[in-house]
Amino acid sequence: MNDTFLPDIARLLDVRDETPDTKTFTLRFRDLKNAGPFHFLPGQFLELSVFGYGEAPFCIASSPTRPHTLETTVRRTGQLTTALHRLGNGEEVGVRGPFGNGFDVEAAHGKDLLFVAGGIGLPPLRSLIWNVLDERSRFGKVTILYGARTPADLVYKQELEEWGKRSDVEFHVTVDMADSNWTGNVGVVSTLFQQISLKPESTLAYVCGPPIMIRFVVHDLLALGFKEEAVISTLERMMQCGIGKCNHCAIGHRYVCRDGPVFNYSQIRELVE
Amino acid sequence: MAFTIERQAITKWLQKLLESGEVIAPVRGPCGDILFSTIRSPEQVVWNFQNPLHPPKQFVLPQTDPIVTIKRNDERFEVEPTYDDTRRFLFNVRSCDAKGIAFLTRMYEMEPADASYLRRANNLTIISLACNIPCPLGFCVCTGSGPFLSDGYDVQLTDLGESYLVEVASEKGEAAVSGVPNLFRPATEDAVSQRKRLETEAKNHFEQETCHFASAMRRISTGRVPDALWEKMSDSCLECGGCNMACPTCYCFSVRDLGCDGTWIRCRLWDSCQYPAFTLEASGHNPRAHRKERMKRRFFHKVSAQYYQRDATVGCVGCGRCIKVCLGATNMPAVVAAIRMGKWNE
């Protein structure tokens, strides 16, 4: 019988500041039995324990093509995330998972891919983005649009620069409110659609961000001619067990932790609260 | 397999059960009320009782259920699963409560199975007592969970007067009636037909409490319950969560670390879908911020066709406890009736 709730112990190899309230944690399993590659799909999530504070779900922000460490990017919002933010290199956390369905990477082979992320919505897409870039020849055109409230709220700044320089990626970034050093785009992420050309019939769009941003972006994509099945998002709900038992993340008879968190827009419309 | 046991011989049987494990039965508490508790001697068991306010679900799913032990040595953490392997007999539980535990076990067996729950459930033998006279608030006949059972028990007892009919339905049940020579005799045809007669009589004894699930299910499943009706009903809800705590089939939980300074027990705690924080996300966003949405959720989970298809039953065993505990009268039969009639308390 499996140990349903038993976490594996992982050590923090690196803690990196992304924004004033967001950090990226790099983890490696401590015990030998888990030293091998950890199999997961982009879009899946972990239940991360900060011992004494409990556990909470966080998406895996690193790519399965780089399996020896795991990364997760966490904004400080509550008790557990505040405690996690206090931890430094070498300290231990618990990991259960991976949970959820994840993105169907094979279904994206040969397609053009459009990533639209808002703020802290980039981490789950980053897992898929690096997966795609590490197997670049399998995919068509790759376009990444990223928006944040202010320049300070942009995560993975170094990688954004790298994506901007790559010739096999079209990358655009925007902020809602510029500061004095910002010379780039200003406006919500959907304004970036004007700068790109899309072939909706052969493109899959991956959208992740705050609910209001998702609503506007999905509306625009459908107006551009995307099919509902080609617009894919990853939902957030309060999740505890990760295995569809505790009922916190239920929407109708579906469970975000087990049936999701990745759904296409046609499936999302069928979810009845 | 069916046997009979003489009324006086029950004590001997209970003594045997006490030697092989923990026996939980309805007993009279210090203030005279009936509750399920571990017994030390057979005399404590009560035979004429109406169901205690709390179902026996705490013996498979404790309100605070330790699942992982966490220890800290300097900078190193060690974790171990916590299992409860105590052999237990649940004696004299009513049909609805036996069905309630069968429901919980089905939920936790679903892939991926929950090892912590199943270890406890696998060590539990359910010896139920059929209801010759249904309780005044019960409507188990509407949920297929009483007054007599055809499944969901290991052993089912029926009071035949001077003796009990003992129906055995599982290996655990067989183990519970074995090793006590001369106590159990093969049931006569007469005893079996007496049980059938008692079941028919019991079904004729139900009082006014009924619950017409079918038409409510049709409306709930297709989203045809007007929002205004949910809102009106939810005005009567005090968000106390009493319905969830007293419900034999409610199984929502949260996970918390209890303890301090280097040793914690990670516990599964009962939670309630009626509490606002049940769906509150760290960002502050709450998809079910309003009481009416939470009430809708509770009845969708228990009565919708979507869940009925998955679980092959409604999430209710007709015990009537929510009628007793709900201060706002938003209990199962009342809400089902309101949905069916399209009005609440008018």
C-alpha cells in the first residue's frame, strides 16, 4: 500500500529573488531512493511541505527536460509561503507529487505555440516553454507574450532577456505601469496581439494569469478565430490532498487537482460551479 | 450465511469480541444520552436506542486523524507515515450508519486509494442491528440504506424476540462469529421468514419524513434551481457546519501540522464546505464567497446526477441527523422538498 500523505524530503539548492515578494526555489531530493530523475509533465504541481506549517500546492516551474532538480516560484502571501521565504540554501522541505494532468506536450508537436502569461502566471507556462525550447525542432513557431503590473513584478528577468534575443522565439513583454527606467511596451498583455501575426487554425494558445487577464485574453483569442479546444489554461483552486479526496478544489463533479489543473476553454465552459 | 443466537448468549459473544479487539457500541453516557464509545464489558451495550447525534464515522475517519509524524534533528527532518492497525468491532450500529461507512470506504478506495483510511477500515468489522421500528426522523427507505440492509455490513443482527438472526456477509463477518462453539446455530427457515416479515413491517412504520430525490436531482444536475431559491434557503443557514460534522457520508478534510518545536503530527482534520474559508485561496480570491454558492455545492455533491453516476448512490443515508442539528432547517429533506416545489417556507 502506498503512503498517500508521506512527503519525500528535498533540500533547497538555491533560492533566488524574482521580485520583492516572489522567490524561485531549486530543490533536489535528499534520499538516495529519489536521487534519480523525477518524472513529471509541465503543468503538473507539487504539494510542498514547510514542516510545522503544513503543505500547499505549487506548480513545477522547471522543465521535465532538465529532470535532476525541480524549481518552483512562490509569491509570499500567507503563513506557509512566508515561512518558505524564510528558508535558505540547504534547508529541507517536503514534496509530494507530481499531481494533476499537466500539458499534453505530444499534442503540441508540429503546432505553432502561443504563450500568454500575466504576472505570477508565467511559472507554470515556463515549465512548458523550456520543454519546448529544449526540443525546439518538434514545434512550429513559438511566440511568448508576457505582461506584469510593473517592471519590478516581472519574474525570470534573465530568461526574458534570453528569450528576447533568441531568433527561434518571438517574445514581447509589457507592463501596466512603467517606471522611469522602462522603455518597453506599456499596456495590458492583450495589447501585444497587435504586434504579432497568428495562424489560429494551426496554433495552440496557452494562457495563464489572474482571472481577469485570462477572461480578456480568451475573449480576444476566440475573436481572432481560435477554436475553444485550442485555448488552454491552468486553473487555480484551493487544493489540499492533491488526489481528489478532500473536496476543496471541486468544481461540479470535477477536481482541479486530479482532472486538471490544465483544461482547454471548451472544458472550462463545461465546468459548472 | 445466517445463524441465530440466543439473547442471553450475546454476552458470551461480546466477551469473545472484546478479547480479539476493541469493541465500539452504543452506550449510555454520563448524562443519559446515547453515544458510540469503546466498551469494557458487554453490559454497557444498549439495545433499545435511537441513533446518537454523532455517527460512528470517527472510528474510520477521526475528526483529528494523524497521518504523518515529522521529527527534526538539527537541520534534518525525518517523516514517517502513521497508521492505526487496531482491530475494531463496531457493534449494534444502525443500518444507515453501516451504509455511511460503506460510502466513506468507497470514496477513499477510489484511485488513488487512501492508505491511511483503508488500513483503519480494513481492520473494522461492522456488526449492524436492523431497525424493526424506524426512528422518527429517519428516511433511509428513500436512500436504500435501511431499515434492513442487503449489503454494507459484515454481520447484520435482527431482533427476533428471544433470539437474534445473525446474517454474515463477509470474511470479516465470518471471523467475528467463529471460535465460539455452540453460540450460533444455523438459522431455521422460520427465523428467516420472520426477518422478512419484520422488514416489511418496519417499512410500513415510517413517519412523515420522506425525501423525493429524483426530481430534485434532475433540477440540481441541470442547473435549474433558481439562484434566488438558493439565496433564500441560504439565508437560513448559520454556516455552523453542523450538518457536515453530523453527516455519516461527509468526508471533506483539511491537512494541518499540529505540535511544536521539532516534532509535529501532520493531521487530517474534518472540514466543512459550508465554511467561507473552505475555498479561500492564498491570493484572497474566493470562488464560493457567498453562502448560497456553498449551499449549492453541498447539495450538488450529495444529490446531483453527476455524483450519482460516479458513486451509484446519493450522498445521504437518510439518518435524519441534519434535521436534528440544523438550526436553520436547511436539512436534506427540507432542501430537497424546496427544490422540488420551487419554493422555500412560503
